[in-house]
Amino acid sequence: MPSHPAAGHTTTTVQWRENDTVRTAGWRSENGAPAPRRIVVIHDDIAADKALKMIRSGTALLWRSDFHNARQLMRALDRRLGRRASRAPRSPDPGEIFRANRRSRAERATILGGILVPLDPDYSISLRRAPDVRDACEHAYGPPADGAGEAPGGGGAGEAPGGETLVSLPELLGVISAYEWHRSGIEIAALGARIHPAYGVFAPTRDEYIDLIADAPWPDGVDQPVVWDIGTGTGVLAAVLAGRGARAVVASDINPRAVECARDNVRRLGLEDRVTVTRGDLWPGGDDDEVGYHTGRADVVVCNPPWIPGRPTSALEQGIYDPDSDLLHRFLAELPEHLTPNGQGWLILSDLAEHLGLRTRDELLARIADAGLTVVGTHETTPRHSRAADSADPLHAARARERTILWRLAARGSGPGAAARG
């Protein structure tokens, strides 16, 4: 899935007073959250209402007690925020409901992110009942700085000399969860195998779009196409396309984490002879050997862009939100110059934005036409994710009508693929 470049982690130092001593630590945030200006050490005896008031005043809370109790505090704050959101007036306008929900989620991220936990230089946590997160942190952050665990004096990126690194509790829990997904993998029915996502890479938990790709017909007259998978993410679609008999698949992504993740999955699946993973801004880059047998064109170009116009607030949201639909518009505008004479572009797009009033079907069709493209055919399916059936979701009315659509597009006036219908 194409995304904007990852924000990258923020690494700097922070200070606070503890036991009448000024302490210094590194600050790490993979989402680029600014370092807190004011930090207060807290323990198990803090009340949730007091913690909420402190965070709202701009004070971050450094947890120094039982790790499990830190999670309990986070849940207590989340419940309070949820009750407040449920009492807010509900607009009849789907777009305003969406914007209010985004504001609520942004506030939630800010508040819950105000709970901080310390990581030792080797990524261990010196709190009671803390889990061993060293492997998970190394998966997300890379190897510990040289000298981790040694006497003070070293200190690498995001790490104060000889000391701790502070990270928000929600981020750390996300690191742990992502590592579990990476270890266990996600079963993909269309592959008959597992895909192993990585931290910071959109996981293929919504699998209905995979089935669309697995079942769509190749362009007329092309039995073993050269395929590009734009914004490959984990590489799941590249693997499915290779399994279908594509002659060669070039998978590209601008996110270096995704490139590494996709290469790992290609290796695990034994597809290295048919799938090449390269880093590129939307379109594949590198040597001609990597981009369609020296032609710079492909028989099938697959793209699953972020489907909601909006600004992402985290690394994972970059796979969902596309500011001003920039990536979608770029893909459509530039697609014709990358297709072979009978080639097709396969655009996978949820219509949720249409039900939220953020984009109309006519606007999408006009973009397609303005790019010199014609619709060869469409295939659609009903999303199978849990939110589609969650009546408590503020966006339930829109999600209940959502469809995921595969648009098969061809350059206007091209070969037989442009005239086919179905």
C-alpha cells in the first residue's frame, strides 16, 4: 500500500527532577511526537482523574512503579475519554461525524501518550512485572547503541549519555504487538501461507482486497504478465500475483521498513526468482532490469492507495489517510505512461470516503477520464473487518455501506484490453 514517507523517530534529550536530582534521558517517538517539556515522576498511588488533569495541563507522567498498573492507568484514562466522547452532540452530517471522530482520536493519542516508561540502554525495563521487550524493541528500533549495558558514558541516538530512553506507553505496547504479529504471521488464504508484517508496515488484516486481486482476470492477450505492485507494504499482493503465474513482479515502496519487510516475506515464500523488491517514490526505481524488462512499462500495475482524504497522525495511519488524495491523483495521472499497449492498472479503493462525503464517485470518474484512462471493468466486495459490524462505532452507518472495489483501468485507445467489459 503506498504511503507518504515515514516521519521517522524523534530522538533528543529531556530533563526532569527526581529525588532532588536533575535527570536526563533520551526521548524516542517513532511518530515524531515532540519531546515533553515538563515531566513528573508518578507511582501506583496516582488517581486517574489527577493524571488526566496533569496531562491536559502539558505534564508528561514518568511511571516508576508496577508495569501492569501503568497499563491499568492507561485503560482508566481511555474509559474517561470514551465517556466524554459518547456524550458529545452527534451531527447528522457524515463528514462532520468523521471530523469529530478524528479530533477525538487525536486527543486520545495525546492523552494516553502522556504516560511514559523508561527503557534501559539494552531495551530492558526496570519496573516490577515488566515484560522482556528487548527483542521487540530491537525489531522496531534496531540494535541497541554500542556499549548498551556498560558503564555510563556512551549513549547513542535517542539516548542520554549512560542512561535511559523514555518512550510513551502506547508506543511501547504497539512495538510489543507488532513484534507478536511479526513472529506469528498472518494466514493469507489466497497464498496458503503466512505473511509476516513488520513494525511500521501496514499489516494485511483486511483481506478482502487480496481476494479481488487473486480472482481478477489478466488483460486480454497477456498470459504471463510483467506486474508492478506499487506500495507493496508487506509484499502480500506481490506474492499473490507471483503465485498466479506472473512472469515477473516488481514490488516497490517508499518506506524503507516496508522494503525490508517485503524482501523478508519474498524470501520466506521462496519467490526471490520472480519477485524483485525495490525502493521508489510511487513508481519502481533503479536499474532497467528491475522495471519491466528494460521497457519501463508493465502489463499490470497494481495500486492499493490510502483510501481516505486526510492527514495521517501516525506511521500506520499513512496507509489509510492521503492528504488531498495526492497519491491517488498521482497514480491515475501518471499510470498511462507506465502501461504496455494492452496493459491495465488495477486500482484497489474502498468507497468509504464517498459515504463520508469526503469524495464523490463522479470526482473519481472524472480523475480517471482526465488521465486518459477508461474503466475496463470493476469487481467489488464487502469488507470483512470487525468495525463494519460494530454498531457502537461513530462511523457505523458509513462503514455498513462500504465496499472495496477493484477498478481495472486501461489507457484510452489502447489494445483489446480497453474495449473489454466485465
